[in-house]
Amino acid sequence: MYRMLIVDDERIIRETLSRHIDWAALDVQVIGTASNGLEAYDIIMDEYPDTS
């Protein structure tokens, strides 16, 4: 299973992507969402999403 982080500055985009796509069917786990690069960096350092 891939581990993925969703990053976008628009809250509605982040929520739509994370909630309305059946990620489990695609063998993907959404580990979180971030609204900017700094938030994303912090989550990446803690959660280690897949980079490939």
C-alpha cells in the first residue's frame, strides 16, 4: 500500500480529494493533508509517505 500526503492551498480541494476518492480501492493510504509546504514538510518528517 502506498502512503500519500495531499498538499494544496485550497481547503475544499484537499477535503474533496481526501474524502471523495476511494483510496483503499487504489491501494493508497492518505496519511494527511497540508495547506502549504511547511505543513507538508512537518508531516513528511513524521509520517514518511512514499516518494516513488
